[in-house]
Amino acid sequence: MGHGVELLDTKPVGRRSDAVTQELVRMIQSGDLQEGDRLPAERELMQRYGVSRSAVREAILSLANRGLVTTRLGHRPIVSKPDYEIAIDKVGNLIGHLVVDRSGVWNLFESRIFLEAALARWAASHARRDDLEELRAALEANRQAIGNSSQFDETDAAFHAVLYRIPGNPIYPAVHKAYVEWLIQHWRSMKRGADIDQMNYAGHEAIFDAITARDPDGAEEALRRHLVAAWEFVRSTFSGKQVHGQ
């Protein structure tokens, strides 16, 4: 690695950390570093690449932000396999800064309606018997939670999560997890009683009935009606200033 040290040593600190990052990424992608392996110690990386401790730490932070390593204070970083959930979590860090007002949250919520409407249609046409049983169990758990706000929120999310799992595409459950995390603060700030839980449960029941009846149009309509009604409660968590959209 002698000439690598010489090349890195002539670069500014930022460029040095980039070069270390690129080399570690190459090693992970090639299999030289496997999932579960610990990265070499900071001092070893400093010596290997002829860079400062700060450059090594910048490189490790870059890897962590890409989901390629997991870090824990006092321990060497461990190589991890990135997945869709990690990738969407990174996007979520940015989304959180965008959805600070009602118009921002509406944009997010509307994208959820758009996606779930398609998922409801797909489920009505393609759900297998096991999928329908899972959806039925989630609906029953939601019914039993009526009147218990925190439990109802959990079972509400679990019911919708089934729709995201039915197509078998791992991207969709990761997106659902992100929606829940982005919107949960608004659910928790809503003042509601068992009557609102009952209304939301009825929306879930209508979606389930249309899916089990193999009615794609009805499933989409029930899904849209349910989420548009839910939005009326979400937007009540904001101040009364006028915004675009709903």
C-alpha cells in the first residue's frame, strides 16, 4: 500500500477521507470485507492509507450513512448489508425537514393514498388465502383495540402493513415503516375517543370486505375514502393558517 499512502498524503483532508471511503466500499463490495466483519482499527487504517484520524472517522461516518457499517461507541464498526429499510431511513432524515407544515405533510399523506390505493387494488386481484387470513387477523386485532388509543394506533398500522406485504416486494414494507415513522407524531397529537377509533375500524372493515370480494374498484374506493377521512383528523394537528392542497 506504499504508493497509496503517497497519493492520499498529497490530498486535502476531505479528499483523503473520500479515498479511504472508496477503498473500503470496494473491499465490502468485492467480499474482502464480509457482512459481520469488523473494520480494521482506526490506527491501522491511518497507517495503511497515510491519513489522519479525522479522515478515517469521516470515512467511517460516510459508510454508516450508506448503511454499509453499523457503529457503536467504544467498538470497531461492523460491516452490514444495506437493505431497503436502511436506504429509506436515510431519505427519512431529509423528509423530516420537509414535512414541518400542513402542506408538507399533505404531500406525504397524498403519496401514501396513491400507493395504498394501488396496493388495495392489487390485493383484491391477487391476494392468496394466507394473505386474506393475515388481513382478517389484523382487522380483528384492530377491532379489539377500539378505545385504547396507543394499541389502536399499533393495530391500525399493522392492518395497513399487511397490504404492503402482500405483493412480496421488500420495498413496500420499508416504505410503510417510513410512513408510520413520519406521521406518528401527528396521530399521537390528535384528540380522539372510541368513536374515532370505531370510524377508522369501519374504514378498515370496508377495505377488507372489498378485497375478500375480489372487487378492485371497491377496494380502491374504500381505501381512498378511509385515508381522506383520516386526513381530516391529521390536519387538525396544525395551526389554522391557510396552506395549499387539502
